[in-house]
Amino acid sequence: MSPTERILKNISELYESGLGGSGESMGLKAVAEDPLIGVTCHKPRKRVSCMIIGNHSAGKSSFLNWYIGETIQKTGVAIETRGFSFLTSGRKREELKGDATLAYFDHLSEISQFEGINANLFTEVSTSKEKNFSCVDFIDSPGLVDGDMQYPFDVASCIVWMADYVDIILCFFDPIGQALCKRTVDVIKRLNVNHAEKMQYYMSKADQVETELDRQRVLIQITQNLHPHIKNSHAFNLPTIFLPNDSNQHLGIPNALEEVCEDIDKAIRMTVQKNLTALKEDCDRLIVRMDERIAEDKVTKKTNGKNRNYGLLLTLVSWGVLSTIAFLVFCAFYQQPFIQAGMGKLQSVAPEQAEQLAATAKMFQIQDSTTLQYVLAVLIGFYLVLFITTKMIWKSLPTLTKKEQTKIVEYKKFVKGMHKIRDDLYKEYFKQLNSDL
Ligand SMILES: Nc1nc2c(ncn2[C@@H]2O[C@H](COP(=O)(O)OP(=O)(O)O)[C@@H](O)[C@H]2O)c(=O)[nH]1
Ligand SMILES: [Mg+2]
């Protein structure tokens, strides 16, 4: 396994299964998606995606066969036979069709929105270890042609849709075919809206042009036609490439085939950097969220405490009101017998005692029953208001349990540990930059 492949794999594993790499340990993704934390986090892909576009017969499939050192992609096929063909490295040679391809590349499942596409998706799994194939997934796109050609799906829109998911797009123009057919130009134009930085252009099958003058003419013609549709056109470069064989090796035509490989390698390096950055950002995001979660919990606990105190106070007041109501009702029912008892006693006790008894009896004497009803109504109303307010205030918001708090602390330790691993991966990445990729 090359160092780059190992780094990409390690990053992916940190998201999947965490530090130990064993099945039981939790990955960064599972930590992030624990409802306790609730952060969405995407696992970076282990491989770089490289799409090849161009007119029919531009040499796309032949280039892929050359890259992986195996004749896997059919070449020179009839126009109407192929859809999108994925080429990926695996332990066993395998061919997948339609839905199986979507299951294999599940991040692409939404491509099904394009009518007629599913039956035109293919995957070739190859065991090749050539060049950096183990770090790249290739997407061989249907050859573009003009005229009456009926595609079973909206080919231009599918290519543009796919561009969102790829890291590099190689555009092949051959000097003889319909390099600048309307469809190709339209796709290039649309891809340049959002993906200009992913695009790399080549004049393929350059060995088919015999003289240097003709080659220059073709290059100028392609450049002029593409120029208006390309962003950063001042930096536009169209290296010539061809697949070497016994008869074309000594023609003296410049062959930038190694440059294509270097462009793919560059995309791999960019992806490693992008994934390392994503790892750091995800870790930072998670730590911020965990700190927030603890801080939020502190605030909730404080609020709950405050609410409880207010609730208690209001309950005490409402109990007071309730007792007053009870007392008044008691008086209303028992004032007559009480006064009468007092009056009866008046005659048999000493005058000063009689005065005291009379005062006590008066205290309980509520003269006007309408006033009593009014007072009672107000008090009952007040009690109800207090009761409802207490119910509203004395609400306890959910807080973290001890177990949950411990879990967050452990998560935080775990995520902080990732920083160290990431630094080590970075070191490894820089080290291998000086050697071969
Ligand atoms: N002379 C020459 N022929 C090539 C080269 N690359 C591919 N071809 C031929 O061009 C034809 C179409 O190639 P293919 O890879 O099927 O093109 P695709 O339709 O873009 O996938 C095949 O017959 C290949 O053998 C090249 O660099 N030089
Ligand atoms: Mg092809």
C-alpha cells in the first residue's frame, strides 16, 4: 500500500471505527451523530474520483486501459453501446451493473433522478496495482456526438451532475473525431460554470496528425472554439497526448501522457490535504458542540433551579390564599352559632370578660353576605391565577444525566486524540511528498 493510499484509508477509518480501528470502537461519524451531540458529519472518501469526458472515440477508454495496465474497458465500441462506466480497484475482478453500481457508490444514488440512467451504469472492479490506481476511481463517460444520436438519458445533464462528486475532470479532444461537436462544447460550457478548477484539457490521439503544422492547426482550432466557454482562459493549456506503441514512439511528437498522470497525482494530493483539513474542521466543530452542550446544560440547570424557587414561593402564597378562603368559608357557616354562643355567655360572665367575648364574636361576624361572596370570588380567582402561573413556571427542562455528562467528557477526550493522529498523518504525508507518491 502506498503512503498516500494508507493516509486516505486511515482518515476514512477514523470516521468509521475510530482510533483502535477495531469493530467495537466508535468512529468520529458515530460520535458526531449521537443525539447527545447531533452534528452531521460526512466521511471523506478513500479515493479520488476522476471523470473522463470527450467526444466518441477520443481515446478515453484506451487511456484508462493504459493507466491500469489491463484491457478492461472496451475500446472502439459503437456509439450507442455505452453509458457511464466506473473503474475501481478491488481485491477481486468483478463486473457490476445498474443498481449494483449504485449500491457500490452509494453517494451517487441520487443520479437515479435522471430517467433511463440506471440501466446504463456499469462498474468494473480491477485488481490492478498500476500507477496510483488504488487511490482513484475513474468514471468513463459516454462519448459525445452530435446529430441524430439518441441517448437513453440526458447525457449532458448527467455529466454536469456527476461533476459535483468528482475531484478532477479530464477532457479529451481528438483531432479527427467530432472534437468540437455542439454537445461537447455545451458540456464544457456548463462544467465551466462551477467546476472550472477541476478541468484539465488534452488533445488526445496526437499521433494521428502527421505533420507538426497540421497539429498546430488543430490545436489552434480547438483552442479558439473552447476559449469563449472557459473560465481562466488565459491559463488554458492543451497538451498533446497519445498512447505509445512501436510505430508512433519515434515520431517526435510531444507526448504529455505523464502530465496526465501527474494531474491525477495532484488531484490525489489535493484530496489528501482536503481530507486532513476536513478531519481537523470536523474535530474542531465537535469540540465546540460538546463545550456548547455542557454550557447549555449548566444554563438549563440554573434556570431549573430558579424556576423551582419561584414555583415554591408561588405555591406557598397560593396555600396562604387557600387557607384564607377556607377560613372565610368556615366563618360564613359558623358565625351565627358562634355569636350566639358568645351572647349566651355574655350574660353569665363578668362585664370585662363579656366585652372581650363580644369583640371576638364581632371579629367573626361578617355582616354582609354579598361582600363575603365578592371577597371569596376575588380570592378564588387569585388562587387560580397563582395555580396556573406556578404550573407554568415550575417546569423542569431536561438536563444531562451523570452518565451523559461522562459520555461527553469521554467523547471530547477521544476527539482531542484525533488531533494528534491527524498531525502524525500530516507528517507522514509531508515525508512521502519528498519521495514517490
Ligand atoms: N492512434 C491512436 N489511436 C488511439 C489512441 N487512443 C485510442 N486510440 C484508438 O481510438 C479508438 C477509440 O478509442 P476508445 O478508447 O474506444 O475511445 P472512446 O470512445 O473515447 O472511449 C480505438 O480504436 C483505439 O484503439 C491513440 O493515442 N493513438
Ligand atoms: Mg469508450
